[in-house]
Amino acid sequence: MYPNPNYQKMLKQVQKMQADMAKIQEDLANEVVEASAGGGMVTVQVSGGLEIKSVKIDPAAVDPADVEMLEDMVMAAANEALRSAQELASKRLGGLTAGLNLPGLPF
């Protein structure tokens, strides 16, 4: 029984897509997005690999009598930075699967 030529072609396409995806994920790990909250009082940087790289807090945002507000600003900035990083990853990885109509993939 001879292998189906279409199967071999599809296998090569999948292997190329895997290599391309690995390269994009590697590149994403080196990219950083930034978001802020509280008018810039809190800034969070997140890599395209969804790793928090830095958190900066303006000293004026530190009010011992209102720690909850600072916590909320940190959470808002972190969530927005993570959302931006996920959007970046989706854009970069989405091109690889365009037209393939693979169930379960969000791209």
C-alpha cells in the first residue's frame, strides 16, 4: 500500500506550521506590552509569553490608608497587559491557522 500523496503534502504542511509556531512563540517571549491604571500611577509590562516582566508604582499612589485602591490599580493594569499580550499572540499565531478551520483553536 502506497502512502497517499495528499497525506504526505498535508504532513509536510503541518510540520512547517509547527516549526513556524515554535518560532513565533519564541519571538513572542521577547516582546513586551505595557498597560497602566490610575492615570499612569501603576504600570505593568507583560511578555508575549504571558510573563509579567515589571510592575512600576508611582510613590504618590501609595496611601497606607487606602491599600485597596492600589491593589485594584495593580490588578487592572496587570489584567489589561495580559489581555494585550494574549491579543498580540492571537494575531501572530492566527495567521498560521488561517483557512485551516481547525476546531478548538481560537485563531
